[in-house]
Amino acid sequence: MRKKKESENYLDFIPVRNPDFAFRTDDAGIVTVLVEWTGFYHRIAQRFFHRPRVSEVKLDAYGSFIWLQIDGEKNVFEVSEAFQSHFEHPENGMTRLIQFLEIMRNHHLIAWKGAPKA
């Protein structure tokens, strides 16, 4: 007999920032995430190809707001409500939010709290 696979609701996921990545916020509220490149191959690239040791990923206004909402307590639904109330009728608001969170997760900038490793 097969077990039923429980479907998980994406809106119940709780995003958590990866503590390995520092960030700073400027006066306008724009977030810049600092990505430090370490390891053997990155040192070779830095030395011979003049790659930076730290890359700065500057987020737009939407991404900065979402990044600052991620506190390890709010789920995606709560972040989406704050996002939609802060930005009056954002174009494709929910789609944009989910796509942003997936990009951040794919680059290991965030993880899902309590979610199994995929």
C-alpha cells in the first residue's frame, strides 16, 4: 500500500536568511548582500583573473523590502501581505515574490525553516 504524499503549501514556508552572507542597507533602504568568495579555485580566479574577493549584490526596492521582511518568524503568506500593503498593487506581486524567494534559495542566500533538505 502506498503512502499518500502530503502536499505542502508554499505560503506556509518560513524563509530564513543564511547567516554566512552579510548585508548592508543604505539611506534609501536598498539592501546590498555581500558574497565572499573563498576556496582554492576562487583564490586562483582572484589572483590570476583579478576577480573580486567579495561581490556586492544590490537588490532593487522590491527585493530589499522582501529581504528585510525575512526574519525567520514570518511565513511566505505574511511576507506577501506586508509586500502588497507596502507597494500599492505591485505588478504580479505574488508571482514576483515567489520567484524572488526561489532565486534566493537557489543561490543559498535563504533556506526554509524546518523544511527537509532537497
